[in-house]
Amino acid sequence: MNEFTDSELAAFLDEALPANRSSELEQALRSDTSLRKRLTEIQGREAAGLHTIAGIWRRERLSCPSRSELGQYILGTLDTEPNDYIRFHLDEVGCRYCQANLLDLQEAAQDQSQPVVRRSRFFQTSAGYLRKE
């Protein structure tokens, strides 16, 4: 699939194109002058304020789940339909913003568990030093 749609070119400019497709586009841009011209035209249209519904939808991330929903997704507390949608959005659509958000939430969750583990270890190692009265 070498043909790129205007939506893909706009997503590329917004850095919202999935990484593998973005790599294909970068490769094609090196040798295809007509593709470079199309990309420049799209960039000019967006800079001039000629916005499309698809462009607004993409920029405002109207189909992206909220951070709260991503947190619920991690915890497994969502109903089936929202859970399936988020999985589709992350895996099939390949939304890089939501993938980064999800990774950030997962890392934050891991960081919060560390102090609890550390405190319990301190307590366990100091238990013999506590005086019983």
C-alpha cells in the first residue's frame, strides 16, 4: 500500500500517523516529488485556516478516550463496549497519543507501588528493634 490519502498526510503533519505508516511515508517522500507537493499543499491549507471536519476531528482528538477512561482500562473496570473500543483505538488505529498516555499511566501506577513496598521492607527489617512494653 504505497498510496497515501490526504488524511494520512495531514495526520503525518500532526504527528498522529502510526509509526510504521509514518516510516513508509517518509521513505516515499524522499523520491516522490508529487507526494511532497501534496504534503506542502495540505500544510498550506491547514496553516491558512482552511480546516476540514476530518482535520478538526483529528486535531481535537474527538475519538480519543479520556485519561480517566484509560486509567479504568488499565484497572479493568470498564464495561465490555468501552473496553473493546479502547483496545481497538490503541491496537488497530494505533493512536500514538493514547499509547503514550497509557504508558504514562502505567508507569505512574508502578511508581506509586514502590513506596508501599519500600515502607513494608523498612518495617520488616526494623521489627526486631522495636521495644515491646
